[in-house]
Amino acid sequence: TNETLKTIEKTEEQIHAFIHVAKEEATARAEQLDQAPADARGPLFGVPVGIKDNIVTKDMTTTCASKMLEDFVPVYNATVMDKLEAAGAINVGKLNMDEFAMGSTTETSFFGNTLNPWNTDYVPGGSSGGSAAAVAAGEVPLSLGSDTGGSVRQPAAFCGVVGMKPTYGRISRFGLTAFGSSLDSVGTFSRTVEDNALLLGVIAGEDDNDSSSSAKQVPDYKAALTGDIKGLKVAVPSAYLGEGVDAEVAATVKEALKVLESLGAVCEEVELPHVQYAPTTYYVISSSEAQSNLSRFDGLRYGYHTENAENLEQAYFRTRQEGFGDEVKKRILFGTYAMSADHHEDLYVRAQRIRTLIAQDFDKVFENYDVVIGPTAATTAFKLGETGGDQLVHYANDVLAVPANLTGRPALSVPCGFVNELPVGLQIMGKHFDEETLYNVGHAYE
Ligand code: GLN
């Protein structure tokens, strides 16, 4: 823990992955663990872990990278935090992110952006940019993020680390600040697939506090890492290597597919007729859910409260006007519009129908294939400030990431090479609750 804290202190000057480094808490916890009897040591005994700052931590600020929650100190732990603690892990701090997990670069954070450890002129991706950068820079071996529409996998790809978004319901969402409740999942970052499998095994499982958590038993993910993928049936959607995907990224992924073939996998091209509508569908649904979820930040119950109000209505209005950043406001406005009486048939209801069509496309493919593979992101990391926070640029990029969330499927990103010295990620999507196959494919490839 001491070494980790020293490394963090040095590295943070360049990377700024943390919003809060929990120096005192981590040190006290390590001292306490030192006294633990040998037979009471869990699978993550003494392992330092960083936590995305939208996962609530008892007695430790949880800001969601927003002015709205700048000083918010939760009175309880997220279920994943309790599980990490029970396994012996040490929380060394809270990691930077896009405000309320809305973004793809970590530039919308109220606390300033995080830099990509491979080249600090570039963003780490987002929204879990701090979680990915901290692992890539060697500050922590493991971290947690959240993935509503790619926010674990895309930064994992941009930072050259392993990132898993498991099946919807595999990990309890209790204590994960809600964004799009039908899409949200906690996700895991690590440098190797094996470490990732270990971490998921610790935090997955049913939870009485989250009715959407699955009762399915948690398998021993590490035991699934046989490295044997002979006969594995791989679907490669044509849209995933075609127009809109950087040619060099596509070439890098094709090389990775050749490696899988050399290990005995059978790769075939497939069509996903509705997948081009995935980003639009995702933004309608996620923003509609977000506007409802974020209504709780009213200045009375949580965090920031305006000083410029003469009555209750002004208090609500100005708290939200002053507390939320531009991207969050945009999503709330759009989501409110999409759910309004005049437009919800055209936007929200239609998006739900298209979501079903997209899910059916994937169901069909998975009748004949074990995994769907493509790039995690269409490009390598963006240059800092290049997109000026313009989310429209990123919306198009999301065609690769959001189907896993829209269909509730697990997807793993593993590093598969470099373009211009920036990492490229290989995305492996699987059947519901078949994280084992994803880890095994990633492990075989690694
Ligand atoms: N780019 C997506 C968005 O801005 C990522 C969200 C996420 O997964 N948290 O909505």
C-alpha cells in the first residue's frame, strides 16, 4: 500500500486519474489487514484497487465528477465495495470520469481531465477514463468502472488495458449512481485477463438490494482460462470493419482474428441489419432514463445547494443550473423532450422497438456463433480538446460499444496492438452470462 501510494503521488502529476487519493484510509486499512489471521485472508488480500467516483463509498466523497456532488459523503457502501472489502482489497481512492458518466473522453469532469498514459496529448477515453488510465499507468493493478454505453470498454481500448462489461444483472448496481438503469453495469479493469477474471468473481452475484441482480451462481472464472479455443465459432459483423472504422484499426483487428484462427477458431462474416441505429437508439433511451434518475439532484437531498434562491422553485432551478455541467444538461433536456407527451411515441417508444430489433439481430447470430468480435472503438484515442467535448463526434463512434448494453450482453475489451503508438482494443461479445468464454478467448489471445 505504501509503494502504491508513492507511485500514485508521482504519477498523478502527469496523469490526473484520481479525484481523491485515499491515503489515510488506505494506510489505516492496510495496518488493520496486517493483523488478519492467515486463514481469514480473501482472494484480493492486500490488493490496492481504485474506484470510479460514481460508486458510493461510505465516509468517502463520491462526486460523480460533478459540482453537484463536490462534497457529497455517502453514509453507506455500494455492494461491490462491501464485496471488495470482504475479499481483502484496499480502496486507494476515487477515480476521475466524465460528469455523471456522460461522455467519451473524461473531459466533462468538473475536476479537470485525465491524460492518456501512452501519450499525454491524448484523452484516456471515457467515461471511466480515470479507471483505465490508473491501471495503464501502473498506479493500481485493478479498478472498477461503469459501462452504460461503452464506458469501460472504450477507455480500456484507448489505454491498452483489459476491460469487462459483464451481462446486465451479473453485478449488483446497488450504490452505483444510476444513469440509464436498463443499461448500467459495473465493470472491471486490469492489466491481464486473469486478474480481470479474479476481480469479477469477487464482485459478481445476487444482491437483495438490487432486484435486477441475477440469482445465477457465479462460476469460477479463473478456472475457465484453459486457453483452448479450438472450434470456437466467431462472428465478425461486416459493419464492425467497414465504413466509419479507421482503416488501420480495422487492419489491426484483422491481424488479431488471424491469431484466433491460428489457435483453431473459425471466423465468419455476418450481417446485423439494424445495428446502424444502435447509437441513436442508445441516446434516446439512456437520456430518457437519465432525466428521471437525475431528478433526485434537487439541492435538498444531496450535495450542492444554490445560495441564490428566494423561493423553493428558484432553489430547484438554480441548484440544477449551477450544479450540472453542459453535457449533463443537454442529456436532461433531450431526455425530457423524448419522454414528453407530444414526443414519446416518436422517440422513446420507437427507440424501444428498435432496441428489440437490434436484440433480435444478435439473438440470431448467437444461434450459430459463440462470440461476436470486432474493434472496441472505431479509432484510437482522440487528441485532447480535439472534439471540443462535441458529443456528436462520439455518438457515431458508439456503434461498436452500445449494442452490448442495449442487449444486456457481456463484452470484453483486450489490447490487440497499436496504431501510431496508441493502443487498439479487440472487443469480444458473448452470450448472456457467458463471461467464461469471453475470458478464455481473451486469455488464449493474450
Ligand atoms: N459515450 C457514452 C455516453 O456518453 C458512454 C456512457 C457510459 O457508458 N457511461 O453516454
